[in-house]
Amino acid sequence: MFGKILFATSASPACDNAAKVAFELARRNEARLYVFHVLGVPTRGFGQYVRDLKSGEEEVADADYREWVTEELKHVYEAQFKEFGPPNAALQLAVGVPHTEILRFARQEGVDLIVMGAHGRDEDAAASRVRSIIGNTMQKVSKSARCPVLIVNRPCNTCWHMFSNIVFSTDFSKPADAAFQFAYRTAREVGAKLYLFHACDLGGSGLYPSQAEIERQLERARKQMQDRYVSKMTDYDNYQVEIWEGTPYVEILKYARDRKADLIVMAHHAREVPAEDAEIGSTVEQVVLRSACPVASVTHEERVA
């Protein structure tokens, strides 16, 4: 299913959960795995000096420094390399702005999937700098990546090991169509059950509709589910359609927990917003931060179908 996987890491504990998923996916798919780390942002034009992203200190990115960072990465992920590491795993270093370098490398190598951690919300002041960098990078990569981005924020007990339940959440936007293609393809290839879910945000405008209007909205949602998605699954019947009412991210999380989801698939952003102008949707971000399973953010169809 995945031939090339890019695991983008800061080599901090915030990426540990994503590391386990990335190595496991690479092993099970016999995929090429790139463990990708950005050393820092150049501080003096095109010179060798960089601002280390973890410490904030200025470093000289010469051969010795690169060798030291490489050894550190090998040490940090020693257990994963021993247990899950495929023979074609490779460490890759870059200098520059993290999201720019991740996207550039993914395009150059034709990566099928990017795996990343998400910023947490604990109160460890010493880790706040790293968390901020990871969070900003995750948002920007998700916005522009030509392939799906798998975001892992918590320990994952299944993560393709006992993969069986995929929740696809939609707002019926064009970006959601690309997310559906990824969810459908994944479910079909691994034999998982696909749950197609929509949460009607009835109070989102601040006005609470009448019961008749609620029924009309639910009926429209059911019809869109049929027309946009179910009608395209002529060769697959292991699915279920659900439409709930409430705050979208709350209902998505409740539904995923209720269905024991291994994966949640969503569009990076909602509605008809050009990808280059969109920030990661608040619904997606809230789901990422709270989900017990990985969340796949999808923007484009190019490397989905």
C-alpha cells in the first residue's frame, strides 16, 4: 500500500509515538523508510551556521556536527531499528525551515505517506520550544503535502497491527473527497471496516433550528453520503454510514471511540478554501490533539488514488 514512507522527527519525546507507527508501517508494507531530521535554520545566509531547533543555540553544521546528529538519531531510535527497522531504512539530514525541507524531500522522493508527531499540551516548560516547532511544522506540512499526512499524538495499541476499523469524517467539501479516496483505498486493501461519518453542527451559527429544519439537514446529509461516497463503493460492502448532531470534533472523537477506530481520516481543511490559503481546520486540530488513534490529514488526490 505504501512504497515510500517519510518519518519527520525532531528526535524529541514528542515524536516517539509517531516513530513506532512509522517503523511498523514500513515493516508491514516492506516500504522504504526515510527517517528525516532538519538540523536547523541557517543564521548567516548560505553559511554553515544554523540555529539548532531543539536547543535554540547556534551550531556549525559541518561534517562533525552532522555525524554527531546521525549517531544521536541512531541512539534515539535504536529499539525501533532493531525491532521493526526494514533493511532499506535510511537516515536523512537537512538544513533549513523544517516544513519546507520535509515537503521538498517528499516531492523529490515521491513519498506515499508522511508520518509526524503532533504538539502536546503538557506543562513541561523545557519542552515548549520543541512542541511549538512540531505543531507549526505539522500544520504547514499538512496544508501543502501532496500525499496523506499521518499524525500520531498518543501511544497507539493497534496501528496497522490489528487494523480493522477506519472512521472517515466528512463535511462534504471537495478536500473531503480526497480524504474519502484515501480512506476507501486503505480499508479495501487491508480489509478494514469503513465508517462514513458526518456531524451536523446545528448550533454552529448561533441559531438553533426547528425540529423540521433539523430533519431537513439530516436528510440532506444522508443524500450526500449516498451520492458522494456510497455510490462509488460498488465493489465494497463492509461499511457503515452514521450522521450525528453536535459539535463536530466532539462527535468525531466520541464516534471513533465508540467504534474502536484504528484510524481517523479527515480533510486537512473544510469547505471550498484554496489549499495554499487554508490553515489546518480547528476541527482537525482538536481531533488530532485528543484522538486515541492516529489521524490522517489529506489535502490532495494526486498520491491518494
